[in-house]
Amino acid sequence: MLIHYKTYRIEAVEQETDRWRAAISRLDGQPIKVAIPPGEHMVVITSVDSLTGKGAIDLAKQSKMAAE
């Protein structure tokens, strides 16, 4: 499952059965700045598992809204 949200590409990735996370990257190819630990990354993976791909994407969208 893949969506575009604002300036981000968010893809649900199944780590194991019923353990989904989201991979977040920018549509323009620029790195994403993260606060903890400080740095920049081309792809950021959510740190919390979800039971569904949609749940992982929703969590990623919430984290991007909180960062803005």
C-alpha cells in the first residue's frame, strides 16, 4: 500500500505477519530531518508496529502532522 501525503511518499511495509510499519520519504528526493536522534535520512521507518498497513500509514500521517 502506497500513498502520497502532502510532500511525502508513505508506503506500508509488513515486517512480519500482522506487524506493519510505514516507510516515509519525500517526493522531491530531499532528506527528512529528524529530531531524535538529530540527523537527516532519505527514508524514515515508523518505530511502532500496527496490525494493518492502513494503520501504519495513519500513524505516519499523524507523526508528520505533529512535526509541522
